[in-house]
Amino acid sequence: MWDMTIRNLFYLLIVTLSFTHCKSGNPEAEKIGLNLSSVWIELIDNEMYSESYFETSELLKKKVTEQSWVEQLTETRKPLGAVNTREVASVKYLNKLVGLPDGEFVIVIYTSTFANGQSRLESITSVHDTDSKWRIVKYFIK
């Protein structure tokens, strides 16, 4: 347990430090990203993996098929069980992310504990999509 907490804190530190060289500071976008991530993560929590895929950006859909998305979440998220606690660790607006074209992004990082007793960091990245709607472009759990 202690080892997992140290690892999660180290991961959070690395992610936070990586933000320091990017344009930031868009409170309105950060609020939208936080609201979107909090609604969207409920789909994951309720094992509605296909439905969560349909709410993602075309950028994600170009890289990952629905079948692969469902398989990955079934393998990584489902074994953790129900969420016991989830707290926002950080919310950050960026206009550049590695591996994605420049745009408007909001990364929300949660610290979460699950029914199986494990603690994890969940990172949800939303993008201001080409149709002017905000959508999820990345979900990562560590």
C-alpha cells in the first residue's frame, strides 16, 4: 500500500512538472473539462465502456477501435471494482500535448480508491473538438 502511494505521488509530481512549460490558465475551459470528466467517468464506473467510447473525440477514435477500447477497460478498470473515493488532484488547461495536434486540452487527475483496496491515479484529458464541443481524448489509469 505504501509503495503504491509513493508511486502515485511520484507520477503526480512528474505530470505536474511536465505542465510547467505549456501555456495554461483558462479557468472557463478548466471548469468545462472538470464537469465533462466527472460525468464521463460515471460511464466507466458503471462498466458502460461502449457508451464511454461514443463520447470520445475523433482523435481518439482514429487511434483506438471501440472493441479495443472495451477490451482495454475490461482488463484494466473492471478488476478494481467499485469506486470508494475519488478526489480531484489537479485540473490543467494546455494547448500542446505530446502525440496530439495543437489545440485546447484540459487534463483532470483524480486520486481514487477502489473496492479491491487499491489506490490509483486516473487522468482524463478532454479536447475542444473540431465541432466546438468538448470531448474526451485520453483516459489513463495508473
